[in-house]
Amino acid sequence: MRIQSMSNKTLNEVFKTWNAAGQGAEMYKTVSELYPICRSITGDGVRQSLRLLQRHIPLALHEVPSGTQVFDWVVPNEWNIRDAYIKNAKGEKVLDFQKSSLHVVNYSVPVRRKMRLPELREHLFTLPEKPDWIPYRTSYYKETWGFCLSQRELDNFKDEEYEVCIDSTLKPGNLTYGELRLPGATDDEVLISCHSCHPSLCNDNLSGMVVAANLARHLSGVSLRHSFRFVWIPGTIGAITWLALNEPVIPRIKHGLVLSCVGDGGRFTYKRSRRGNAEIDRAVEHVLRLSGKEFDLVDFSPSGYDERQYCSPGINLPVGCFMRTPNGKYPQYHTSADDLSFVTAPALAESLFELLKVIEALEANRSYVNLHPKCEPQLGRRGLYRQMGGTSNSGFEEALLWVLNFSDGKHSLLDIAERAKLEMRVLDEAAGALVDRQLLRIAD
């Protein structure tokens, strides 16, 4: 779906009206609404989640039929689940899917049987080292079934007969993904991608989905140079499917980010694209360096989230991964402890704010040509420089001098920002003022 904003609002105006508390509270509320829904790589849970996001942004739902060939993969059958439980010999539910969608191994085939504990144990998964937590387990591409529960719950099971029920379906259907394109002044695109397939995991799944939706909502009211494409897709198979079905779009993607794990209180982590020094890599690093907070940079590796699909050698898009604490680096990862107590409204708001600054850097980054390159032009008589000599230089005036000196058509504003350690915003304002006074022009 495309939406066209007629607004002349700038990102700078977004920052001027920024309300971190309000933004964080709104996103946390959406995470809370999405939390109970059982999502998977296909099925009604994904549709329900994306339709909830449609209350905030007009994303479109795309359905790709099971059996569709997508590069070396095939879109799998659709999985849906209505109920699941384990009952003891007294008929009491000792495990209930309705209490946690993590209780069932994702993509479990239907089963209704009676069995004794030794046989049932082969289908039970726990975390003995974290006895109160439920693990998250999947079996997307091998037909089997199972239950996940806490070790403390399992310790209470007796050697008796149990009634086992998984009321699910696995049959031809569709893979569903969400997409929203915001047209800009050019067809050059920025891709923002997040996975939408995990059940009841707040940081690893919901934080990325919700921050992406709010980033899209903010940008939809802004006059943009780039076009922006947002996708909410199931992990791995979703990115592969989208790339296979959208090959004509791929050359237009100039920058990209995968968003995940952006709701916890850890410091920011950025995983570079496969190219390592793409413009998006430099823009994120520049923004984080000027944030005044600790952060981590890691080089690309072919594991992790969907950046490994976007950066596969035959695609090789400049797509990095923007996170706080990375996947697998916090104990709550892929467990029931990744719940509403693990993500916070301030962390969600801070993640959105830093992403908006990255977008601001990408939008502002271009090269200029100095039209008066022989010594400095006189800025005072053009109203750009202080009239009283001997006083300290302002940040804006410093930016004017940096932009004039390096605007040779070869250096971009990001080049200047990295060297001068100045924010892209002030350099962009300086460049705009110099263009208005006919001292600069945009390079071809």
C-alpha cells in the first residue's frame, strides 16, 4: 500500500514536538495488545496482529499461497491453532495453551491421545537452568508435536496416564506479510524490515513490529527525499519470499535496516551490513557516536535475523540490523521471561528517537559545490555570521565553515559530519542557508 503525504512538515519539526513519555506509553500499550496473540510464520495470528497495526498505519496485507517456489524454498502449509492442553488422570488441566501461547511447540501437528508420562516426556521441553521459565520452540519444516513448560511444572507431573490434545491445523493456505510504501521525491528506497512471527515474545518480535509502525506513522506526515518501504514479515521464509517476489524493486533499495530487540534497557547495538561501510552503516554509527551513550558495533555475520537474507551474495543489499541487546545475548531470549516486564516505554521511545535521527542523516546526506571556492565568502554581509568579532564561534557558524570548505562535489554532508563531529541536522541547516544565499548548489 502507498500513501502520499501532502505535508511540507520536516523531520526537524518532528524533533521539536517530540514527547518521549507519550511516544513510549503509546508503543508499550500496542505491545501489550499484541502480546497475547499466538503468531507463527503463517496463520490467523499473523493476520490479527497486522490488522491491529492497521489501526495506526494503513499497511497492506499480502497473501502468498502455500507451495509457491521462492528461490530454493517453498512457502509452507499454513498453521493455525485453537486450543491445546494436557490433563492428568483426574481430568485436571496441568498445562493450558490458553494461559500461554508458548506452551505449544510452534507448528505442532494435531494430536489427541492418551499416554503415560515416559512417552509424554519425549514431547516435553523445559529449561532446567531457569526452572520458572517456559522455552520457545518451533518445528516449522518437520511434522511433529510438543509442549513447552517450566521445569517446576514438569516436576509436579506424576507417573500416570495423561490426556494430550493439540487442536491445530496444518494445510494449504497462505503466508501473510504486511507492507507500506511512503513515496518520496525520488524512487531511491530505504527498507525497514521486522519479523512478525513470534508468539508472546515482547522484545524479540513485538518491539520491532511496533517501533517500525510508529516510525512509519511519523514519516507519513513528513516531506521526504527518499521513498520508504516497511515490511512486517515472518522470519527467514518471509524475507526470502518478499525478495523472490519483488526482484524488480531490489535495485531501488539504497539503504536498509532490520529492527529487532529494541524494547529492553540495554545499550544500542548495530550490526553492519555485509558491505561493512555502506552509507547506512556510517549513518547509524555517526548518530550513535553523537548520542553520548555507550553502544556496540559488530561486523556482519551470516547468522541472526533477516539481514542475512538481504545481504546474501546474490542480493547484497546495504542492510544492517539495529538492536539494543542482541538476540541470544540476554537470558530472557526465546523464553516466557521476554514478557511485558522486560520491555519498557522509555526504551521503546529512545529506540524510535535514534532511528528518526538515522533517517534524518540519510535524508540530509548529499554533496554540494561551493560557488565561491577561493577563500571564504563574506558571510557577515549575507546575515550568516556574527557582527561582533572576538566572540566564540557558534555551532551553526562552525557548520557553515565546514560545509563551505568541503563542498567540492566530492564530500557529502555525512563525510563532513564524521570529520567535524557535528550533527547532520546543523550541517543540513547550514547547507540550506548557503544555498539560499547562492553560495552553494547541490552537486549533480
